[in-house]
Amino acid sequence: MIISGTQLAKEIKENVKTQVAEAVKTYGRPPHLVVILVGEDPASQSYVKGKGKDAEEVGFKSTTIRKPDTISEEELLEIIENLNRDDEVDGILVQLPLPAHIDEDKVIETILQSKDVDGFHPANVAALWQKRPCTYPCTPKGIIKLLDKAGVQIEGKKAVVLGRSNIVGLPAAKMLLDRNATVTIAHSRTKGLAKTAAEADILVVAIGKPKFVTEDMVKPGAAVIDVGVNREPETGKLCGDVDFANCESKASVITPVPGGVGPMTRACLMENTLECFLNKMKKNNN
Ligand code: L34
């Protein structure tokens, strides 16, 4: 079975849209999401465009701030600080990666935690790892929702996460652990990676290498979640970290690229933005 992220994302966005209409009646304005894009990387441009499109679809106010990759760190931080102070801005997202002369950690720390719709702020990360209320990072949140939608049992299962990034691998592993899976975090330097992967009931692949996972690395009946977004070197077509055609028949459920985790990342961003907005409005009313 192929799990359609596009379909599930649509359902999530419908739900957000309904709540936005309610929120407008209650609070007099929709949530406002600001996305900052530095530079002209084609992939980042495409993702940011998708976020703006989704934001408009659910009825948010949406602003994209585009800056050249020559922008100084100081200038970028100042933009963020102004957005932090702006009462009518509810969510701030700085698209990663940033040019090398800008300290990403510093940028992420500058975003007000209550407007951190990515869930990347250190205070948010700490809250996630300590099982306190937090904003769940969009991609891992989307992964869990895809598994639930497909009816995959997580509790008691062996999950293997390939990749250990702050954005995907680590938080995805933690969220699977919190659902009572037994989790192995593996990576490109793991010895016997293929064998480890092949033991997984749930295999999450975020290793950033096109068609890295082949059929021999998939346990029969496994659920395979492909987080990769790569370009096929020969054709320029989008492809995942999983060799889909090769693995499809071995997996019980598998996500496609495009149309899997990507659209879910965006839909979860819409949910997070609404959540930040509602938290703020409820606080203001007290
Ligand atoms: N701050 N930076 C920040 N937050 C994020 O959550 C991200 N990420 C990752 C890169 N940098 C970030 C994204 O937005 C990856 N990512 C992302 C978002 C959306 C899609 C892919 C990656 C997506 O929509 N993928 C589509 C295809 C898009 C295309 O045609 O290029 C898909 O169907 O997979």
C-alpha cells in the first residue's frame, strides 16, 4: 500500500481551514505566518513557495521575506527581532540551510519560542526530549501522522531511523520512542547498516542519498517512510532516499516521493502556526 501524503495533508489542511474560519470570528483576524528565505537555492525556493501556497489555502495571512545571500547575520537577526515584537505576527520560519557566513543556531535561538512554528528553538527541543508540552517539528510530526493514517502499530515495534539530523532523524526517533517503539538510530557510518535496516518493522529514511535504500534493506512487511527529497542525477526528476520501485513490493506500506512526507511537513506547519496563534490569543484573553 502506498500512503499518500498529499491526500492526508489535504485532510489536515481542511481541518485547519475550518478552525481558521472560527478563529477569525472569535479573534477578528487569521493567523499570520512569516517565512524568511535567504538566497536563491531552487529547492528552498520550491519548498517556501509550497508553504506560502498552503498558508493561503487554509486562510492564513502569509508573508514571504526574500533576502539575497549577501545579507549579514546582523541584518537577518534584526528582521527576526522586529517580527518577534510584532503582535500581529504569529509564526516565524527561517528556511534552512542558510549561507555559511550566518550562524544557524544563533538565528534559531533568536526566534521567539512562542513563534517558533518549526519547533527548532532550543527550549522547544528540550521540551520535546523531556516530554513537556512543545511544538512538534513538522517533518517528524508528519511521519507519525502518516504511520497512524496507514494503521501501522508503533507500540512494541522495532523502528530504525536512518539519519540523525536535528530537523528529522533525532526528533523522529524521540517521537517513535514516546509511542513505545524500540528505536535504533543509524547513520551513514553505522557498520552493517543494511542488516540493521532489514530488522526494522518501521524504517524511517532521512539520510539524504538518492535511492540509498534497496530491497535487501527492507524487512518483508515493513512500513517504509521516505523523508528524502533528491534529484536524480541523470534525469533531474525528484526521487527519495528509498529506491521505490525496488522496495515497494517488499514493504507493507511505503511513502512516495514526491507526494509523501513533503506535503505532510507543510500541512504540519499549518497546524503548528494555528496552534501558536491560538495559544497567544488564549493567553491574551486571560
Ligand atoms: N526552517 N527549514 C526549515 N523548516 C523546514 O521544515 C525545512 N524543511 C526541510 C529543509 N529546510 C527547512 C522543509 O520545509 C525540508 N523541507 C521540505 C518541505 C516541503 C517539501 C520538501 C521538503 C515538499 O513540499 N516536497 C514535495 C515536492 C516539492 C518539489 O517539487 O520540489 C514532495 O512532494 O515531496
